[in-house]
Amino acid sequence: MASLARLPELVGFFSYSREDDEAFRGSLSALRDTIQRELGAQLGRTKRNFRLWQDQEAIAPGKDWEAEITRAVEQSVFFIPIVTPRAVNSDYCKFEFSSFVARERALARGDLIFPILYISVPALLDEVEWRNDPVLSVVAKRQYVDWRPFRHNAVNSTAFAQAIERFCNKIVETLREPWHSAEERRQLEAEAGRRAEEAERLRLEAEAQWQAEEEEKLRKEARAKKQADEEDANLRRQEAETQRRLAEAAERQRQESEAKRRTEEKRRKPDEQTRAAVGARPWVESDVARLADASEPETQDQPPTPWRPSRRDWVIAGVLVAAMVAGAAAWRGQHRSEGEVRPQTTVTAPGSEQQKEEAHPPTTVTGPASAQQKEEAHLPTTVTAPTPAAQPQTAGSAPGPAAQPQTTAAAPAPAAENEEIHPSANLGTLTTAQERALKPGDSFKECSDCPEMIVVPAGRFTMGSPAVQGYNDEQHPQHLVTIGKPLAAAKFALTFDEWDACAARGGCRRDVSDEGWGRGRCPAINVTWEDAQTYVKWLSSVTGNPYRLLSEAEYEYAARAGGSTDYPWGDDIKLNGKPMANCVGCGSQWDGKQTAPVGSFAANAFGLHDMVGNVWEWTEDCWNPNYQGAPADGSPWTSGDCSNRVVRGGSWIINPRLLRSANRSWDSSDYRYSNLGFRVARTLAP
């Protein structure tokens, strides 16, 4: 990258009206000679390699003046028109103006015309007139110097000489700015095309990768759903199996109860038979007696004879003996049966395994157990250890009062260790009380991927440049601005880390190129004003708080950080020889090459980094050509040319003069470039 000042042969064009020069006895030619000497001295040039072309001197008699002027314009790299009423009405001057405007476009510059207002031109004050005039329209749009007070002074007077020196300083400074030749521009355009193709290739690859990731995500979700369905099916099968087993267990218990009932019925039958046999004994004896009486023949008056048992008597006696024997056997069988059904109770010490396994409470049996009692003896009971006051019974001791079975309520189940917790969506956002407690210089982040914010105090400052600081009326007039309440500004320009977090969540574009310089902590570049609005809208929805861009006034206030010097740290581009920013001539390792990672240079007095240099930063304001009617309360200027938006701070590819805190520029709201980014702000609770 070179500059126009380094061309082997340097030519400037001095445009004026010959009638004016003659009317003032050659004073304009003398002025041209003085400017040429001053420029040659400042540029270190001689007459062999530098000249300020003037038609009267350069065009020999008999030459075609139009061809000579055209040739001179094609060689010139800057243009000094002397603006007078005759000059703006001269066809020659108009031709020279239009020719150099075309030359300026060919050089890809817009700052090589340096008008000098020498005599008042009323049409310059009438916008309708100057907009329709090819000469005045150029003069009115460029910053010109007003030398009307010097018109009657000699060019070698002290005041006039000092004005000429300052004028030439500006020309030399402009000529030394970085400039690309036509060949370099073709190479840059080819390189830009290559980068665009590479960016498009990367975008397509990223899109393909994203599509593949989305497809893989869908496959994983399908697999997870299938696995979940299989797990649900397994759980349903397990539940069905559990229900089946419980039903089988209940059926077995019913069958066992039924079997026990039948067994008890079988045991009761001998008792009933015994009771029937015992109850039949009176009938057997009377019947035997009756049979005995009936077997003797009736005799009258016959003397008794000794009784001898007959055969039938022996039969009856045998029947009686058999009945008695059967009754005794039945009685013994009854008592043996009662002994078998009486439950055996053993009391053990509290907490023993036997007590834990016993399902039957202590029972005292006083008679034959019914089937219902035997079934109830097997019902499950929750057993607890007896209290110290209870005395356990031992085998052989007298039974005490029947103890009531005790039950223990189940303890509440502990909370699941992996119980899902749903944090608030605004876990890191500030409450109104926390916002009101913030002090200037405090910092906060409202989510892990959110920008770090610094609290900027309220205050007042003078916005714009004084007349001696520059000759661009875009920065005039100076005016007082009041920032009525604190606000929060991002500590750094937005980084690719923060942009990519938005893109990963679908809130921002994915195809933003980093020019091959790296992402991470590098400032997000190649973003339009609309892209910046998309990001702050996404950030506001994530945090629930009002994020936005800085207004132009807030930006200059935050950049100056209470100072009034050219730069936030002073009037020199370096501080004690140390680089303080990234630009062409700032002295950093990134100068004129690429962006620097955010925070590579010291913060200003408010704790904000890179408010000048590195990347131009979008603001909220519409473009207005000067500060006439600008808001005085720090609010954004939302009227004017809103298709173009104000950018602030300068960048890595421009000279230090354009990094001044007061400097301002604009870009189309849909423009994106490698030196253009943005910084977010946040309104705080009052």
C-alpha cells in the first residue's frame, strides 16, 4: 500500500479566472507560486518532480488549451480552485472542475479538491442555486477555506503566510494517506473476489455441516424416541408381569385358604361323630333293657330263679362295651385335636430375626379353633419392637392380656437425587433493585454468552470539533449535550464469540465472514446496521431487558470519557510512545493489516476498550450532514437520511486523523465490510 505523496512525479492543478488575476495585478499567480513553494518544502520535492500546474504558465501560445488542460488534469492528483464569481461563471473553470472530478473518481478518492473562497459568491448561500451548478455543487459539498479577509494582503504577510502554511499542511496530510494504485485496486478487487468466493464456499460448507448436524440431530431424536418407546413398552410389560404375579399370589393364597378350610372341616367330622355316639348312649341302654324285658316270657306266681346270661344278653353286653370304648376313644381324639390346633407362641428379644419373620401376633386358644380363626391366624401384620414397659412372655409363664398389634407408618420417601430442576429463563438478569444499586464503572453480564456491560455515568459534554480542529463542517457546530441518566455500554465491540452464540440459537445470520483472521475474541465484522438491529432484538428477548445501539451523542460521550482532547488519552495518537489503538500509523502490530482482538489496548476512563480504532461501529442515528438541529439530550437523531446510518470510532485501515473522538462518518444501512462492526448498549432502570 502506497500514498499519492510517494509518486515519482507529483502534479497539482491550480484553477482560477484570468480576469481575476489581471484585475488584481497578478496576485492569484503570486498566490499559486507561494503555495507551490510551501507544498514543495513540506513534501521535500523540487521543481523537477513537483509542480502546481497553471494554464497561463504551462500552455504555450498556439496550443489547444482544452487538450492541454485535459492532459494536465490526467496527470494531477489534487485540485486547488480559486472560487470567485467570475470563476464559477467561466466555461473554462467549469470544464477544469468536471475534468478533475472524473480524475478523482478514477483515483478512487473523494478528498482531493481543496477550494479557496477568494471573493464572496452569493449563490453559495442558496442551496437551490448551488445544487444546480456543476462548480458550486462541488464547492458547497467540500470543506473550503475562506481567504476573503486576505484578498487585499500581500501573500508574504505574516497572517496570510500562516494561513497558506495551514492550508498546505492539510493537502500534504491528505496526500500521505494510504492509497491504492489502479493495479493495486485490481489486485485488491481480485483478492476481494477470491475472499468472497472463499466465504461463499465456507458458507456453503457451514450450511451443509449445519444440515448434516440437523439430520444427525433428527436421527438421534428418532433413536431416542424409539428407545423411550421401547422402555415404555418394557415398563408396561414389567407392570403386567407384576400384576400377573400378584394375581397368582392372591390365587395361591385363596387356594391355600380353601385347602385349610377343607382340612378344618375334615377335622370337625370326628368331633361331630363322637358327640353323636355319646348322645346315643341313653337310647342304647333303654333299648337293651327293653329288649331284655321282651326276651323273658311272662310267668305268674313263679319263684325267682338264679339269672344266667343268655346268648342274647352276651350280644347286648358286647354292644354296650363297644359303645363305651368308642366314646372314650372319641373323647381322647377330641382333646388331641385341640392340642394340635393350639398355636405355639415364642416371644423373642426386640429386633431379632425371628420377630421380624413372625407374621402372627401372640394368641391364646381356649377351645377348638374355627376355620375362620385359623385363616385369620395367617393374616400378615406389621410388627414393631415392644416398648420398654412391655414384658415379653416366656414359655411356661401365665398368659397376660392380649397385646394389640402395632403398626408403623412408612417414612416419607426421600427426594430423588436426580430430580429435574427448571431454572428461570432469566437466571442471570438484573432485578430493578440491582439495577438501581449499580454505580458508574460497575460491570455485569446477564447470561454466559451476553456481552459484558459497563455502567457509564450521567454527565454533560461539548460535542463536535472547534473550527481549528478540522475543516469538515460535518462536525460543526459544537454544542452542549446532557446525558441525563446512567446507561450501560458494552466493554468491547461485539465479538464473534457473542455473534456466533446468537447464530447457533437461530437469532442471527450464520454466514458472517471473519476474512480468515479468526473468530473468538476478534470483533464481529461484515455486519450491516440491520444485522446489528437483529442481534440487539435477540439479546433483548433472551434477557428480557432493553438492549440497543448507542446513539451518536452517547458514543462520543462514552469515547471522550470526560476528556476534551483529540483522542480519549490525549492529543497525540500514541501515549508516551505506546500504541493506544489499531489504525494506519497507530504503531500497533495490526496496523493496516487486520482487526485486533478486543481489549488489546488500554481502556478509557470509563473502562471501555477500542472506542476509537480497530472497527467503525454502527450507531442508532440517521445521517445528517452537520449538527444543525441535533438533539441535545443524547437521544438518537431519527430524522434525516435514514437509509444511511452514522458510524463512529474509525478503523484499522484509516489514518489517525479520522480516529479523533469528534470524527463522524456514515454508511448505507445494508453495507457490510471488513472494518465495520458494532457495540451494544442497555437502558438502566431510573
